[in-house]
Amino acid sequence: MKISSIFGPVPSRRLGLSLGVDIVPYKTCCFDCIYCQLGRTTDKTVQRREYIKKEKIIKDLRDFLDDPSPFDYITFSGSGEPTLNDNIGKLIEEAKKISDVPVVVLTNGALLFDEDLQKELIPADIIIPSMDAVTEDVFNAIDRPHPSLKIEKIIDGLTSFTRRYSGEIWLEIMLVKGVNDRPEDIDAMKRVLETIGAEKIQLNTPIRPPIEDIAKTVDWEKMNDVAKYLGAEVITEFEDDRIKLVGKETEGNILNLLKRRPCTTDEISGALSMEINEVIKYLNLLKDKKIKVRVFQDKNYWLIK
């Protein structure tokens, strides 16, 4: 099955309907986060290069825009770290040429100390970096980074980029129970956040099956308490009846969706504009061959085997 670099539009808890652009191979990343919903990192690297030809990505985007479903943002994200692709600046510029929709980059922020990368990201409308820890021990425990990466350098890079960038920066913090939610972790985080100056601070916690069982969800009462202390907002579940993904090959569309993240039956139904019974029929056909089910927080999630 040929996989497009475009996926969605999919519901996003912060971006409404997001059209995803995947510009690095599956699980090519400089982190191996314990909470990742996509599985273990198979290529842990800090090398920036053209992992996927920019011509293919641009063609996929143009093909989608020929007959688009409604969406709110074009988002460079997907199944790896997008800033590893050294054509990201050119791809952002091209996306803005062919569409009036705002462009967003989701990044772990690890490479923002690179001044060339900073320059490449300038044309984007919104940058959403993550910062799950501000001390080396917690950083290593939760994000399991490439050995060359140190949290102090990452924080310096994020701070430097924030001062240079004229768009909006929404900083995401993933809280994992017992890993980075201790009072001393939150106090240290607050001190660093005050120096960065992001437009928004957003708190998240694992709500889909993570790669490691130790990545537990923080309860909503504590999430809200931490949010108040940090001047942040808790990212909430998103619902929107506009979700529609048009495709000719239904099985291929389901597999393409699940390649990016685990989904419930209801989420597949919404993203592909299919009746629940129709989705169940296809899931049963694919079950035990290409997909499997996993229970997480009393919900059944489908994922690629």
C-alpha cells in the first residue's frame, strides 16, 4: 500500500480539524518518549537531512487540496520529529503559497538551538514545541533522548527561538504520573517557563495507549491545579461533526489513519465519515491480519500490528 505523506483531517484537541503532513519516516526521532502512542523509536537520530523527497510531499499536498475536506490548520507533525527534515523551511513556504490555511509545526523542540532551523521555521504561523522536563534526570527518564542532547541546551535553544520568532508559540507539557508531576518538578518548570515567554502553555497527559505501561495518566483535578499554578490550560478532548476524510480505498484509509496513531472505533468513524457498523465490518476484516486492539482506560483502541 502506498502511504501518502498527508493524513486527515483529524480532530485535534487544540487545533480543531488538522490536516497532517508527515515528513520523516515512521518513528524517526531524537527522543524515545515513554508516553509515545506510536511505539518505540526505531531510528533515534539528530541528523537533519531529506528523509522524504520534498517533491513527493508537495505533490501529496497539492493532490489533497484539489478536492479538500474542510480543515483549520496544516500541521507538520505525524509519526516522527518533523524538524529532522532539512527541507522543512521550503515545505512551510510551499504550503503557504498553495493554501491560505495557517501552518503549524509540532516539534519536540530538541533541535531549536540550531540557528539554521530557527530561520527555516520563521514563516510558520504557530510553533508547538514540547518541554516535559527541565532537569537532566527527569528529561532522561521521560523523553529518553539521543545521547548528544542535554536539557540545558534545549531550553537555551527554545528561549532563543522564542525571542526571534514573531508568530505564536504554544508550549506543551506532557505530565506523567510519578515521573514529572512531583512538586519539585513543577516548581522547576515554573521558573523556566517564566524565562521562555510562550504565548500559551498547554498541559497534556497520556490519553491513548502509551508504549510503556509506566506512563500513567495524571488525574484531572491535579492537572487543573498544576495548570493554575503554571498559568497554563489543560488540553481537552475535541469533538466536531465536520470531520470528513474522503478516500477510495476504505481499508487503506483505515490503515493510513492507524499508522499515525491508535484510534477508537468512534474516532475512525468520525475521521472517515463512515457509519459505525461499516467501520466495525472493516475492522473485523483487518483484525488479526494487520491490526490489533488494546484496552486503555476502559476504551478499545485499534493499532497497527
